[in-house]
Amino acid sequence: MNCPECEQPMENRLIGDVTIDECRNCRGIWFDPGQIDEVKDEVSPDIRWMDFELWRKQADFQVVSDPLKCPRCTDSVLTTVIEEESGIAVRFCPRCGGSWLNAVDLAKIIAALEAELDKRTASDYFKESFKQAGELLTGKEDPISQWKDLKAVLRLLKFRIFIENPKLNAVMKGLQKTLPL
């Protein structure tokens, strides 16, 4: 498969357990459908329960046609979606569902999701923990993956509770010192 930007052969690269195609020349990355979420989970486990949903705020992005051809479906051109607030540009193939990103945009996606974590309150994490528990119980997706998602949310809930309640944090630290386990 050749890079859609510089037309050089792309090489397989492992990110955790996910094999992606990367151009060694321009550092562009081709993701098959679903791989952006898989890579994001590998790079930052705290955001594993969050989906990268570029489409959720449709008023905040623009769609432009792109002259680049899909490296998988060579007869199809890519469509570019630019999220205006972050400047993240994702090119995707409407035919096969794959996505083309440069390394900077992948880093921006992960940073934007991590920044979203800081904006959430303990109440938000509490609600999300119930949602994740419900998804685990319905069994619609892989239970191990759902369990990892729930664990990540509960961990973040614990941190957020202590951040929002410094006195509770001090009490817990005091108890930990007096009652070593």
C-alpha cells in the first residue's frame, strides 16, 4: 500500500497490539475502521472508555473534498473533516471507512480527549460509571473490554472525588498512616 500524500510505500507499525500502516517519509498513518479507538486505548488507558467522536458536534466542523486517493480503494478519493476548535483534520474514505491522519493530528486527538477528562466532575464520572456498568451487564460488547472501561472510569472517579474534596483526601491519608495494611 502506498502513502496517499507522498506515494511512498507504507510500512506496518505496531502500537501496542494494533498494527497500523505508516509512511516513514511523511509520518502519515492509515487506520482501518475502528483502529483509531484501538490505538487511543493503547496510548492512553485513562481515555479507553471515551470514543473519538469527531461527528458529535456537527456545527463545529467543516467537510472539504480532498485530492488524495484512498490507499486501500485506489479509485476512491478521501474526504477531509476538520474540527474547527482543535484544528484536527481527519481524512477518511467513504467507501472502506479507513482514516488518514498525520502524527500531529493523532497526538491532538489524544490530547483533546485527555483535556476532556479534566473538565469532568465527580458527578460526571459517577454517571459514567453507571453507564459503563450497564454496558458490561448487557453484554453487547466484549466483556473484558467493558470491564477495563469501567475500571478506568472508577479510577478517575476516585481521583476526582479526592481533588474536589481535599479534606476527605487529608482524612484518608491520615487513616492510611495510622492503619497500615
